[in-house]
Amino acid sequence: MKPRLRPHVQITRQHYRGRRWHVVHDPSSNAFFRLSPVGHEFVGLLDGLRSVEDVWQIGLTRYGDEALTQNEVIQLLSQLYGSNLLSADTAPETEQLLGRGRERLGKKAKQQAIGLMYFKVRLFNPDTILTWIEPLFRPLLGRVGFILWLLWVVFGLVSIIPHWSELVKGVDSVIAPKNWMGLLVVFVLIKLWHELGHGVICKRFGGQVPEFGAMMLVLVPAPFVDASAAWSFASKWKRMAVGAGGMIFELAAASGCALIWLNTGPGDLLHQLAYNAMLSASVSTVLFNANPLMRFDGYYILSDYLEIPNLQQRSFGMLKFLFQKHVYRVKHATPPTSSPSEAIWLIIYGLLAMAYRVFLFISITLYLVGQMFAIGVFLAVWTAVMWFMLPIGQFIHYLATNSGLAEFRPRAIITSLVLMAAGIALIGAMPMPDHRRAVGVIESEAQSGVYFKVDSFVTKVYAKPGEYVKKGDPIMSCESDQLVAQLALISAQIDEAMARERGARMQNQAAAQVAAKYVETMGGQRDFLQSKVEKLVVRAPQDGTIVGRDFDSYIGRYIKEGQPLCEVVDLKSLRAAATLTQQEAWIYDLSPDKYSVEVRRVSNAQEVFPAKFDRTSEAADRELPHPSLGYGGGGNVETEAKDQSGMMAKNPLLKAYFRATDAKDGSTLGTFAFADGVGAQPGERVYLRFTLPPRPWLVQWIDSLQKKLQGKARL
């Protein structure tokens, strides 16, 4: 054969890890290939006049042992020929071109089927539009523009941080069903802005953007542009800039929306839309686009920064090579790289990507099953088949047909069966520790809330948090001029009515009886007001220690009747109240002597305190033991957005109570006195870890998955 490169093929020079490479670009299919200097010279010598044999002999003469082997030549020519980049003296070539085109379409359709959760559809070529838009952004697409962007984002972040609690509370309103349509529209618009960032920066550096389309990200529509022309840029920083362009545009939009949100009021449509856009342009772009373990922007930025093209594919190839070499003992296994430092990165990324794929599959499945049960189950089964069952089938095909295993195929099959049996035994038969976790709060069994009983102003503080008080001791005194004036007025009215009664007795008995009745009624009102005056002094309801916020901040403040002040607790009878989901029914099924409990304070997680089961709540309810367990108090329990107290969970929870025990004799203690000399205080969050009887990992995973599905799908 005497092949040659087709005239439309473009080649650019790049450097990866100190070595020169040549990137071959096919504009018609927007495909890219990387050639070493030796491979590039080999392809360059294919001019349609020299045969492959002649070119190979020239390479041997020039490079000796570094020249391409015959197998490498065949592989290189096959890839270029299969991608329609070579023109060869074979007939009929037109039919071969069409055949290879159909083959590429088939591979693309197969990839779409495998990634059904990330389905893509091409719509049109946006290059002309971007050519018109790019000059408008050009003054900002440079170092000065980057500094201005950085200042703008920092300014928006600094402005929004003081309103963090308000931001967190607004999440419930965003994900509410009534807001789904508005959130979807804002999300699509933000992603259009995101893709504009990729396209404009790609055009700024001379690249073409031949494709605009839509994709379904887990049933959520999102636009996309093909900015892969950046792969031909010689500078890795330009390639990274194109990869980060979408996030740069989104974060700029998020800062602008933050300022709009701060300057509009609740209930305003613009206020809600700005919040939706701010959430979509910040949280989603950081969690998804910046994540290098997903093949989005962060992946390509990391790949360019490390100078490792095809990072994910080569990482899996590296793991496959290690398996072939060290497990099957394949003698001629070829690694995807000869660089030790590059091999380390490939191994690390490959392991992390495989673990994240499993995590992502489980997370998305649980979400979809919770939102749309039938569709979620279908997509879960489909993805499980494509991501896990299909690779298993390919592995079986590899064992049965791979030529590298021809000499010792029986040994490879036996090794595979032994490894599979060992894995099944490890996760399905061997008992392993079974740990469960929960978050709780320290509380006193004997506790009483202290509340203000009259609308008034605070004037004096008699006791402070941490002090011990007895029942009836004054804690705080208040004053109310209005209440005093009302009492003085009604006292004067009573004196006047009594005078009328005395005068009426001498003249008219009926009038005297009416006046006496009036005096009696007014006396009741005076007694009521007098009792309220007495309540201006807030007193301890029982013996105990005061727990609450600093009282000095109350002096001079106006407070309303029923507003909580503090709690008076007995520090000698403390316990840990843990919150459990309704699916954690094991606590009812297992007797307390079958499992152990460890308690750690959030403020000092290194120190462990043993505990013993006390009792559980009779039924699940939504009231939390303490506000510190909810989102507003820094906890991890989702609370109702409209609940101002922070005590109402969004979903019903079980409550279990545990008492501290002595580590030596196991006797029950009345307090959690840790080794650092600081005892746990009521309202302090704690972590609880339960050690259940050992069970195989597979049983534990199935049980955990079943409980999560029950919770998500509400079965």
C-alpha cells in the first residue's frame, strides 16, 4: 500500500511532560489523535508514492531501536485509516469511507445507549454566532479581565456570607414542587451562559466550535457546545482556560445574582429568580463541573494541567495492564505509558474514578427512585447493565478469545474463578464489623424551660448561665410602664366605685348592689394585673443549673410574652438523645446487650465515652430534642423552612436515649465527665456509633440499600 494523509487534516505541535508530540485534527469529524515525533515523521513520509515498507525501512535507518515496530505501524495505520484520515490505493474507496462512517455512527449510538443518563443530541453549528459575539467579550478575555473577574466574584462572596443562614433556609423554597418550572428555566439559561463561556474563549484563541446541542443530565435538559478544538492549542494554559470558561462565566453571573438577591425583598419574583440563578450558577458548577472524577470541565482542566491526554481511558488501561502483568502474568502486556510519574497519576485517578462511578450510580439511583419510582428503577437497571454487566461480559470474552492468554488460558480462567470465589467469600460469607452512626444531643432528664410571661423591657440580671439556682430564685427582672399605669388606673377606678357604693347604700339599695358588683369585677382585673406585675420578675421553676445564651445581651431589650429565656437543668442526670430515621428499626429488634454504644463530642471527636441504652420514643415524630440538631443550629437534620423554632424536622424521626457508663465496671453514670475535665453540657451535639453483631459486608450493603430505597421511595 502507498497511503497518504488526506489534505484536510491539520497537525499542531504540543509538549507534554517535557516531550514533543503532534496532534492530528480531522475538522470533518472533529476527532483528535496524538503522535510521537517518530510516529509523526512516519506519517509525514506517507506521500502516496512511498510504500509502507519503504517508509518503515527509512524509520529503522534513522531511529534504530526507537523506530516503530511492525505492530505499532499496523496499529497506527489502522487508527488513521479507520478514522478516514488516510487515502490509500485501494478500490472501491468510496464504499469503505461510507462503511467506516456507519461504523463510527454505530459506536456513537452504542455510547449513547451506555450513557442513557447523559444522552446528547446535536442541533446546529454555532460557529458563526460565536464569531459575531466574541469581539464583544474580547476586552475582558485577558489578564486584566481575569483580575476584574476575581475581584467581582470575591465582592459577591463577601457580600453574601453575612446572610448565610438565610441562604440555607431558602433551599427548601427552591426545591419545592411549585418552583420546579422556574428553577428549570433558570437552570437552562444559566447553562446557556455557561456554554457561551466555553465557546467565546475557544474562539478567542482561534478554535472552531462546530456543534451546539442538548443533553439530558439525569432527566434534566442542559445545552452543550463542542469546544474540543482547544485540544489543538499549543499552550496548556489556553486549553485550561477554555475548560474553565463555563465556570468563569457562571461564577460571574452568581455574584451578580447575589447582589440582586440582597437588594430585593422576600416575595418578590425577581428575588426568587435571583436565588434560583445564584444556586444554579454556584453550587452546581462547583459540585459537578469542577469535579475531575466526572467527564466535565474539571476533568479536562486536570488532564491539561497534568499533561495527560485521555486521562480516564488511559487510567483504566493502566489498571488493566497491572492486572494482566501481576495476576495473569502476561509476558507481553504493554503499559499505556513508560513514564513512572505519569503511571502513578494514572493509577491514583483510575482507582478514584472507579470508586466514584459506584458512588455516583448509587446516589443517582436513590434520587431518581425517590422522585420518580418507575423511571428511576428503569434507569437504574439500564445503567447497572451498561456500567457493570457489560464490562463483565467483555471480561469473559477477553478470557475466552485474547491471544495473549493463548499459552496459559486454563490458568487464567482458574485464577479468575479463584479470585471471584475469594471476593464472594470476603463480602458475602465472612462476618465483618457492623457499625451504625447517629447524631444526638446532650440533655438533662430533669429540665424546665424558662419563659418571659409579660411583654416588657429587661432591666436587671440576677443570675447567669452556668450558675446554680434554687426554685423561686430570681433570674431576671423586667419593667412595663404600661402595665403599671393600667394597674394604677384600675386601682383608682376601684376607689371611685367603692365611694359610689357607700353613697348608694343610704339612698338606693339596687344602685348599691350594682356598684358592689362592679367593684368585685374590677377587683378581679386588678388581681390579674397584680399577678402580671409579679411575673415581671423571672424566677427559677426548679433547682438546677441555668443553661442558655448570655443574659447581658437582654438588658434594655423589649421582649414578648412566651419568648424563651433559658432552661434550668439538673447536671447530675444527663443523657444523650439520638435521632434515627424510621428505617433504623434494628434498635427495636436487638436487645441492648447485643450491641455497644460509643459517644463522642462534636467539639472533641478524639475522645470516646461508653454509653448504655436507656429507652426509645414510642413512635416517630418530627420534634427534635434540641435546635442544635437542625440546619439552623449547625446540625444535619433538615428542618421545616417555616418553623422559626428550629425544632421541627421535615421528616419523622425516632429518638433513642442513652446514659453514660463507667468504662471499668459498666455502671451507669449520671453525667458525661470526659477525661479533659470538661463535662458535656446540655445542648452540646454528640456523635454516636453503634457496634452491632458482625455480618457479611454483602448483607450489610443490601440491608442499607433496602432501607435507603424505603426512605426515598416511601415504601
